[in-house]
Amino acid sequence: MVTIDEVAGMAMALPGVTEGLKFRHRTWYVDGKGFAWERPLSKADIKRYGTETPPAGELLALSTGDLAEKEAILAAHPVGFFTIEHFADYPAVLVELDVVSAEVVADALLDAWLTCAPEAVGRDYLAELGED
């Protein structure tokens, strides 16, 4: 289980990240682009679940490089990662923070950050981590 405050710490540890509010929800930016944000389900989202029970815990939205990457992430993480109708043609996934580990969230945050960070900054950071 991961809290949104723990997500904030992980996000802010990445180079060039700032935190702000967008639609009254915490959002993390790099190079002026939001790569991660709190994303509670709206009343409309919940209504679309019909008789199914929607996720109840804190949710994190993460940018993906494109729709193909989104599908790959969803296939690789069948538990804890999902999408909603509102995100149908949008390159982002949702993460149930009370279902996934801190390690999974940290890796997913890094991937989202890399989609928005300037290429040279991302390359340099990965080299520092020894992941180039």
C-alpha cells in the first residue's frame, strides 16, 4: 500500500519536478508537463461501473508515451493498474495505490516522468542510476 504523500515524495525526488494543483488535485510536473496526478473517480466514472464495485482507495494517474505503451502497461500489470472510459483515447493509466507496492509505483512514476522530461535530462538521470 502506498499513500499519496509517499507518491509525492517519490515524484519530488525526480529531477526538475514541481508540484502544483490542477482541477484541485495534486499534480507533478516536469518541464511544464504533468506526468502524474491524483485522480479520484468522478460521479460519472462511478456511474459507468454500473453494478460493479469501483476502486475505493486513492488513485494515481500516470502519463504514458502513447496508447500502445498504455496497453502494454495494462497487460503487464493486470492487478492495480486500469483505465476508465474517460481515458479511452488518452495516454494515461490509473493506479490503485492500496493494491500495488511502493516499488511498482516508483517504477511506474519513473516511466511516466521519462515520457515528459527533456530527453537529455532523462538520459542523464538514467545514467546516474546505472540504467542507461
